[in-house]
Amino acid sequence: MHQRSVVRVGASLIVASLALTACGSRSGDDSGGDSGGATKTAKIGVIAPLSGDLSALGLGIQHSVELAVKQANDSNAIPGWKLEVEAKDDEAKPDTGKNAATALAGDADVIGVVGTLNTSTSQQVQPVLAPKNIVQVSPANTGPGLTQGANWQTDPKRPYPSYFRTCTTDAVQGPFAARYLYETAKITKVATIHDKKAYGQGLVGTFTEEFEKLGGQVVAAQTINPDDSNYQAVISAVKPSGPQAVYYGGEYPQAGPLSQQMKAAGLNVPLMGGDGIYDPKFITLAGKTSENDLATSVGAPVDTLESAKKFVSDYNASGFKEPYAAYGGYSYDAANSIINALKTSLKDAKDVESARQATVDAMSKVSFDGVTGKVAFDQYGDTTSKVLTVYKVASGKWATVETKDFVAK
């Protein structure tokens, strides 16, 4: 997403530094920090796709957490303790994510986890971490049910008190997109397509409800399979209905080819999606026909925020090969929200396991000015910030159209 060209040498140094400060602290070596004899270690896990199609996003999450942890160790943020990052690859697969969560939950030194990227993966991770009272903070999950339960629209109930997120949800993102198309772009007829996954299905659901409430018409509603690569059948089903745009619920590996095949078949209308398609790889996959396609993403563009200047500078200076991408700022804030809670929960703790419940309790009181804005959580564990941005492909790049704070009507 926000591409940065850097070298791996610096990344290796940071990882080495983390290993030295954290592992060394176990044997009483306080090298790399100023705590003067720290002997206890607490781990912050990362569960994200570190390989495969979504690895650019996952590695941006991992490195942003590593940066936050390194800075915390360097500043002796939690006297008597050193923090360590334990990253696990979920491959964007729910079962793999569950296995990653099981491994972290079995580690007595794990105090919290940043992740996951995918809502469907988090549905498998939450039930593993919660019984162990391990705080989970997602920088990217947007499915409303994760914080407010299956009946979130009519009877919201928080399923897991240990789960939080720094990004806003599809309960906001879908309606935000609907309002842009109907009120700003003056589009009144839309076809929807989703990939049957929790994220895509939820996004299309909230979009449809708001679009129709505004007076718009959903002229066709289709689905694809997550592993499909040929979309001619669904395009043929949508095209006769005459949509002025196609709203897609899913991620860029499918959205890119779908956009390209739509235009090749004569369906020359914009494809719009959520944060799952807001990635440079969408444009690469869709090619020149992606021009004027649209996406929404949570928050404001990080590189335009005054509050993010130091993060961007520090990240670039750290030498990570991969960019911080779409969720770097949210991941950095997620890690720092855990670190803020640890300042309370680990202060007089004898070990990590006995401090886990205190960490969950402290999270509800976390409040600070982060990279992405004010970081605080409501009674469900959702972020109190509801800022979103519309992007459009212009001259082969994502360009900002508008950023707004969503206010329910």
C-alpha cells in the first residue's frame, strides 16, 4: 500500500536487537536497554499472513509491532521487564491461524497478541486466546460480529472481553462506501459481488442496507468462490442488469482479475471495494483497466497525518525491506496499546501468566494519542475513532478522494 524502498540489513539489525534485549534479559543480561538488570521477559505475539498473497500486509503488521517493541525496550517503558516479539504466520487461513494461536497460548511468556489481518481467521483465534486471558488487538479485522456477536445489528453482546481493535468496522465501512456512491458519485444502480467469506459477506451486507436506505437500487447480487480465477459466469449474470458500478466484498487477489475481466467483457463501470482491495497489487493485477476503480480504507492516509510523521520516519530509518502498508500505523498503535496496559499490569507482577487478566482489565482504560489518531476503546473493545477514506485509481496509483469521520444518520 504505502510503498517504501528500504533494505533488509536494517531489519536484520532490529530483529537481532530484539533477540538480544529480550532473550538476554532472561539470564540477567540487560544489554540493549537501560533498565539496569531486567530479568523478566514478556512476549507480544503477532498472528498475520507472513507468506502468500497477503504477505505484504502481514509483514507490515509484524515490522510495525517490532518497531514499537524496540522503542519500548530502548526507553525502558516497563521497568524490570523486556519485551519480545513472537511472530506466527497464519497464511490468511483460519485453521493455520488457530494453530498459531494455540502455540502462543501455550507459551507462558505471551502477554498479548497483535492480529489477525482477516476476520475469518480471527473467528478461530479468539476462542483460543480468550480462555487464557491473552489480550488480542487487531489492526485490521473489520467484521462487526467479532466485538458485538452474531446478532450485532439487533442485540449486540461482546463475546470476548480480551479482544480489541484499532481499526473501525464494516458496520461503518460499508455504509460509508454506500453514501459516497449515492450522494457524491451520484450512482443509483449497483451490482454486488462477494467471496462468501466473513469479511466480504459482511461488507456487502452493510453496504446494501445503507445503499437501499438512501434510495439506491441493488440490481444484481452475486457471489464467487474464494479460489475462482475465471469470473465470466458472474459477469454475464451481472451485465444485463445495467449497473453503474460493482461493489465487491473481498480482497485484491480476486478483485484485480475481476475488474480486468469485467472491462474486457464490456462492463465498463468502476469496481469498488473495501480495505481488502486497497493495495498496489490490486492495480497490478487489474492492469490499466483499473483506472477509476474505487476503494475505502480505515482511517486517513498515514503518510498525510501529522501524528504519523515520526512513525513513518522511524519505520523508514529502521531499514525494513517491506513497507508498513495499509495497517502499519494501526499495528504500531495496537502494539502500543498493549504496552500502555502492561505499564499497569506488569508493574508489580511476578510473572506473565498472573498478569494476563490485569492486562485485559487495563486495556479498557487505555487512552493515548497514536499514529492514527486517538487510541481508545468503547464497551465492546472497538476503537472510538470512525475515520475512513475513499481512494480512486488515477494514473496507475491509488489517490485520495476524501477522508471523513463517519457519523450515523
